[in-house]
Amino acid sequence: AAAALCILLGYAAIFVAHQRTGASHFAAASSPIRKIHVYAGYLSLVLMVVVLVVGGVKIRFLVTQGEKRYPWHGQLGKAVMYLGAVTEVIGVLMWSWPLAYAGLVAVVMVVAALLGIGTPRQTGPAGGGEVAATLVGVEVMDCVAVQGPPPGY
């Protein structure tokens, strides 16, 4: 839920900024690099929604039926993080900031993405998804107490 809120707020800020400046939301009459930035950004948004929805469904199946489904979910999430980082770096380098400052911001973005991608997942009854499970309406600890841990744990 927090990720979805951040996605919505981030896109709302971009939308408002484009409205104020009269910039195209689809990179009409823009340079090739700006078009890459815009379309990679939209692809990132769509894929983030897919990751969020599948993650919610995945947690529900895990805690209610003890089934691990959608093993590709984590890899897609990592790919989205890479794509998002590349899109952000392209965007920062297009701004009219001094190159040293833009470069520093780009490095911070890449490091943050690599930390997110490289951080090992948590372990627990729901594979680290206790908070997510609660957000989709399933109390993990109640399921574990009543049903026992899912098979294989």
C-alpha cells in the first residue's frame, strides 16, 4: 500500500509539473533521449502495478492456502527497480543542473536501487510478507496459529 501511494504521488507530481509548464505527457516533439525517459517511465509504472497486484495475490495464496505461487514476481520486481533507476538517471542528467550535482544525484539513485535489489529477502511465516499480508486483509499470525506454518517451513 505504501508503494502504491508513492507511485501515485510521484506520478501526480510529474503530471502537475507537466501541466504547469505545458510539457507533453507523451514526449511529443521531444528529443530521442527524452522519449526514452518518458516511455521507460510509463513502462516502469505499469510494471510496478503488476508487481503490486501479483504480490498481493501471492501473499493471499501463501497465507490462506500455504501455496507458493508466481515465482517470477521477485525477479520482475528487481527488473522494475533496474528500469526505474535507469529512467531516473536519464531524467536527472537531462535537467539543467551542473554536471557534478546531477552526477552526484544519479549516483545516489543508483546506490539506492542497488541496495533495494541486493537486500536479501526476509524470512518468516509469510516469507517476510507479514505487513503486506495484513494490508490485503489476512492476519498472518492468525493463519499460522490455526493452520500451522505452510508446508516446507
